[in-house]
Amino acid sequence: MSGSGTSRDEVIAKLIEMGFDDSDITEAVETVGPSFNDAIEYILNGSVRNSKGKSVSWSSKCVTENGKTLGKRTLSSANSLGQMRQASLLDHFQSGNRQKRGKRNVGDDVSVSGSVVSPSIVEEQKESYPGMDCNLKAESDSLAVSCPKEVEIGSDWEVKVNSLLKKHFGHSSLKNFQKEALSAWLAHHDCLVLAATGSGKSLCFQIPALLTGKVVVVISPLISLMHDQCSKLSKHGVTACFLGSGQPDNKVEQKALRGMYSIIYVCPETVIRLIKPLQRLAESRGIALFAIDEVHCVSKWGHDFRPDYRRLSVLRENFGANNLKSLKFDIPLMALTATATIQVREDILKSLHMSKGTKFVLTSFFRPNLRFSVKHSKTSSRASYKKDFRQLIDIYTKKKKTGEKEKSAIPQDLDYQSDTSSSSSMSEESRISPNIGDGYYYDEDVGNSPMGKEMSVEFLENDSVDDWDVACGEFYGHSPHRDRDTDRSFERTDLLNKPAERLSMLQEPLEDGLTIIYVPTRKETLSIAKYLCGFGVKAAAYNASVVVATIAFGMGIDKLNVRRIIHYGWPQSLEAYYQEAGRAGRDGHLADCVLYANLSSMPTLLPSRRSEDQTKQAYRMLSDCFRYGMNTSCCRAKILVEYFGEDFSHEKCQLCDVCVDGPPEMKNLKEEANILMQVIAAYNEQSNSMDDDDGIYSGIKRQKFMDRPNLKMFVSKIREQSQKYLATDLLWWRGLARIMENKGYIREGDDRTHVQIKFLEPTTRGLEFLKSGKEQSFNAFPEADMLLAASTSKSYSTFLDWGKGWADPEIRRQRLQSMGRNRGPRKSRKLRTGKSRKSNRESHTARGRIASKLSKKK
Ligand SMILES: Nc1ncnc2c1ncn2[C@@H]1O[C@H](COP(=O)(O)OP(=O)(O)OP(=O)(O)O)[C@@H](O)[C@H]1O
Ligand SMILES: [Mg+2]
């Protein structure tokens, strides 16, 4: 737009539209007249070009020693030089933020949503940025702050980085993987950084902004995460803002696109919308790097697929040296995640059109301070809560119990025991204080809520608040800031070679800290939070010590002292599980990651829109997660780390439940494996020769059976054939089928993917096992469901004894009766139809009525 021929009102209108302050606009137009470009230049720079195109300063003090005019970006630093306009400019920026944000720290001139930095900080930044002597571009692009000089980063970059690191973040040196990522970026390479949760990936993309004075654009999936990072950066004196729907200040976007922030966080949808202005930014101030954080979201094969991430190939297409004149090299892409399988990595490279020369920076996925365990729980009722959260309640209410002798907080080890419903559950309910009803909250927290809202059920249920509100709140009780460079057992993998020290780590009680409980649904967040609140545990609220959340909560959030991550219910994948579990122990100190899951039932997929392929993949991931839960013999950390394609060289973590408790006794399951193999093979033979009516399946309606030869049918066949196995639990056979599948004796006969092998087919290896007869042993560790079955019904090891006596009709009747009593409700619940349920209910109530009449008669 040209300044000439434009009316004063039009200029003012345009400037208002662009978001400048009224007072700045008035002053500018009064000073420079109705010229759009000059007015902007005046507002931004305090200077305007004269008719010959030379920059004329409106304030002589606006010129630096080297004669360059300071742009608005650096005006605050000029304060120390006596810069006149600085106050109003700062006011301009801060005014918008003040409306949005409440309390600020004294001297903290930086707002989370974006603003200029305090004078002292800018001084630092000015020193840090070799290319920060920014000038306004003379021509049409007068809005942008430009850094025309290509930044020279010499061989001493590491020294420079270390000094920036110390100055801004207080760390003494880069970690090796950070060095590698930065070297790749310096060599203009794309880079895929795969490093454990909490290892420090953010610095890999934050440093380039400090080093060059150019802008770094970070693509991030969650508002809460962007908010957290901007907030941290502001404390470290780095200007950062986030753009998108969550940005409350509508001026921030324009400021960002003019180059006023060193780091711009943006969600994928927004970056796609802003391609053109970002191109202008790349040509003016310059864009050092596009960082795609939590990049696993790109992949359909990952656990947290976001379709818009897939469209990020636009970055490569629009920010290359071939389409931006000022660039010598394509702007590098840096993709970062803590959880990507090999398949996901390939998908990332392809989807983002990353270059062939992309550097891989990999660190170990292993987190030596995390103590993994799996416990059986139905996770569905108050009775489960009572059993599972007793210890947690004790921990968080400890202080309140002064004077009262503390009871042992450790619940009895109920692993693999049935999740009995508790008769005292009603009395627990009645302990929930009356003010904790539908709109429960903590009085002391209400005032502290940044949004001024109490944590009500309605508030939690409101989708619009989502993870933003919860995740941005600080938890209760910060751990004292540690010297993280020296005191991070996080990196003390060396302890694995020192078993004695490792064992003492195991015996350490957990330090004070926070707990996050992940549950599959919002409804469960409410019921668990309510339950915990009833015992006086600060749960679910902003300043809570326990947060009950669904999966979105906390991704990438750098909260140091999370001591426990509890998954209450099956996660959807090991990637999601590890990502969430990784939010514990970021301070390097011992932390617990406990998965409570119903080991007697298979997990189901949460509803979501998926293509056929995605459904298959989702089942595969769920299946891996299920197998992790069923495992009783392999170190849990090893399973998790190897899941991501890393060799776990340590063999054992020495902390997880399997390492500590040891595996269960190994059993020779030859006989059971043999009989299952027999029925599968017989079925297989029969289906190959459909004419043979004399086979063992002759009594079954063949067509129906042939369609679905599933485990359940094979087990009923076994029970039918051999009284010895009559009382065996399907749960137990389910475990055996998995073991046989792992050994390669059977395989899934269905095209669809199932959480657990369902339609069993023999393999050549399995048939050979069958032929080899009785000599061959079949040693295996019973898995969790098998142990559970053994603890609730007759174990397979006592089948022989159990078999004795079945021939006697009276013994059989008694046993069947007692089995009916033990197993009746569960079985009947599954089998009953609506109709039978109704008649049952009727007969039950009729029985009840008769019984009460009789008792009255008495
Ligand atoms: N070189 C370093 N020396 C010491 N501490 C560091 C270093 N680099 C980063 N850190 C610290 O590590 C912590 C975690 O950093 P960050 O949030 O970047 O982790 P992350 O790898 O992105 O984790 P996530 O996968 O959960 O997103 C931060 O508190 C940061 O200050
Ligand atoms: Mg991160």
C-alpha cells in the first residue's frame, strides 16, 4: 500500500485494523501525515524515510553506536541509552496482556501470550544475537523487522551456545544429543530427534533462535504445551508467543509476523494459514528453523495422530531456497518426539518431505529412575478405588493425621487376586463430605485459580476448557529447584552396573511430589477425583497434588516433581503409555508408574473415527499394550524400550515389579499345550476334508463352526473330551494360547487384528510339536491372566486331583453346584438376554415378595 493519495481516515482505519494502539496511531499520523508506510515506520521505529529513501530518525537517541536505527524489537534496550519512545511502546504491548493476565512477577516484563522483554533481558539478547542489529526494511515490507546480514556462526559455536545456555537457562553444558541436533541444524540439515521424555529436546530448537537472532517457528499440538513453553521461556528472558485459537490477544499474531518474537509456537492449522506472512518473515528477519515438536502426531501409525500434522509438508514446499530468493539453503526442519517406533519414524520422514540427508539423533528411551508395575484391578467401582487408592490417600492425608497414629499405608499385595466388591463401599461413600456434591471444590483453591473458577463438575466436563486450563495450572507443592546438571539420577544409567546402589535406590521411599492419574474417560476423572476429595486429598483442582486426567493432560509439560503416574484402566497403546508415564520423575528422582488394569478382560478401543487400516493398527497397538500387562517374566523397562526398537543392553532395570518380585514359577505346560494343539489340528484336518463326518466335530453344526473356530470353542471341546479339564477357566487357556502363539505353534486365522489371538490355526511348527509326542517339554512362565485364573478357580496344576471323582454322579453334582455358585453371576451376566434378565428379575422380586410375606406371617 502506498502512502500517497490515501486519506488520513483510511490510514487510521488500516492501522487500527492492524492492531496498533490508538495513541500510537494518533501520534504517528499527526507527526508524519496521512502516509501509511511512514506512519507504520514511525510507530515501529520512531523514524521515517525522507523523500530520498534515507532513514531519518525521529529521535536522535534511537540510533545505535554503529549508526543503525533500532527497530521496535530493540527499543526497550535503548531505554538504558535514554530512548524516549520506549515507555509508550512497552505500554502498548503490555496493555493487551494486562487485560488477559492477572498477577505478574515483579520485574517480569514478559507475558506468556507474547510481549517485549524487559530492558535487562534485551541487553542480553542484543549481545547474544550476532544479527540482532535489526533495521526496518525500506520497501514495501516495512512491517517486518529485518536482519539482512546472514549470521556468521563460527567454529566456536559451542562456546557461544554454552554461554547462552548458562545465561538463559542456568545449565553448564549441552547434552550430547543436543549438540548433535544443533550440529545438524548448523550444517543446514533436517534432523529427527528421538529422545526420552524430559531429556531436554526443547533446547535443540530454542538455542537456534538465541544464536542467530532469527525466528524459530515451533509447531506444537497442544495449547497447554505452547503455553507452558512460552511461560518458561519468558522466565528465561526469551521472547516467545503462541498463535492460534487459544491466543487471547489478537495483536500477538501481527507482532509475531513482524518478527517481534524470537520463538513462535503455532499449531499446524495456523501455520498452514500463515504460510504467506511467514514467507515474508523468512525474507525479513529470517526464520532459523521449523521445529515440529511431538512429531509422532504426524503418523497414522502413531498413538496420537492429528490429521493436520500430515499437511506440514507445506513447510518444505514453501520455505526452500528455490522459492525464497533470500535463502541459500532450505530452512531446516527439526522433528522431535520421545515416542516413535521405527514404522512411525519412516512415516514422519515421508509425510514431512524431509530431505534424504536427514540426520537422526537418537538417545536411549530408557528412564532409569522410573519404577514400572502392573496391578490387577477392575478399575470400575468404588470397591476398586477403595483397594487401589488406599495408599495414595494415606500419603496425601498424612499431614492431616497429626497426633493420630499412622496406620500402615501399604495395601496388602492383591496382585492377581480377584477384585472383590467391598461391602463397606457404601460407608466410604458416606464419608464424602456434604459440600462435595455436584459442584465440589476446595475453598482454599478457588481464589488461586487463574481463571477465577472453582473446580466444579461442570467446569471439568466443559470440553472447551480441555487440557488448557488444567495443564496450565501449577500443581500444589513445588519441589525445591535442584541443580539439574549435577543431581539428575535421570542420567545415572551407570547405576545399572552397580547393583548395590541400584538396590538402595529401590528401597528409597518416594519423595514428596505430585500424582497424575490417567483414566480413559472424563466421567472417570470426575468419579475418582470425587472419591479422593472425599478423603481430603486435594484432587483434580488447579492447585491439587493429585490430578485425575484424560490422556491429553501434560504432554511435554516440564513439571519436575511428578512422583507417580497412575494409569487407571488400559491405555490404548504402549506409545501413549510411555509418553504419559514419562511425565513422572523429570527431576531424575525415583518415581512410580503403576498401571491398574483389569487383567481378566481384554481392553477395547476407545471410539474414534478410523479408516480400516487405522483400525487394524489401533488393534495392533492395543494388543501390544495388553501383552505388556499380561507379562510376568520380562523386565518392564526392557519391554518398553525394546518396543521402540532399542536394544536394552542392561537386561534388567532392577526396579520394576517383575525384576523385584521375580517371575512366577516356570511350569511345564506340555500336557495342556498338547491337548489344545490336538483339537486345533483336528479341526484343521477336518476343515480340509469337509466330507469326513466321523471327525471329532461331527456333532457340531459345521457351517457355523467352520466359520468361527475360536478359542472358546476349542476350550469347550477340550472340556467335553476330558473331564479333567472340565473346571478349567477360559482365562487360563487364553494365556496358554498367547504363549503358544509366541512360540510359533499357532497363528491367528482371521484377517482382522484382535487384541489377543482369537481364531487359532496350527503352524507347521505346532504340528511338529504335536507329532514329536510326549518327550518334548513345554516350559513357560504362566502369564497374568493364567495366574488370575489359578487364584480364582481350580488351577491347572491341580487338574489331575480335580479330575478324580468326576465319574461319581453325586460328586459331580456337588462340584457343578459349587462352580455355579462361584462362577454363576459372571457367566450368567454374559449369557443372559434382555428377556431372560427380565424374567429373572421378576422371579427374583416374586421370590422376594414371597419371602417377605412368609417372614411377616412368622
Ligand atoms: N543441557 C541441559 N542440562 C541440564 N538440564 C537440561 C539441559 N537441557 C534441558 N534440560 C532440562 O531438561 C528439562 C526437560 O526439558 P524439555 O521439556 O525440553 O524435555 P523434552 O525432552 O521436551 O520432554 P518431553 O518429551 O516430555 O516433551 C527442562 O527442565 C530443562 O531445563
Ligand atoms: Mg518436549
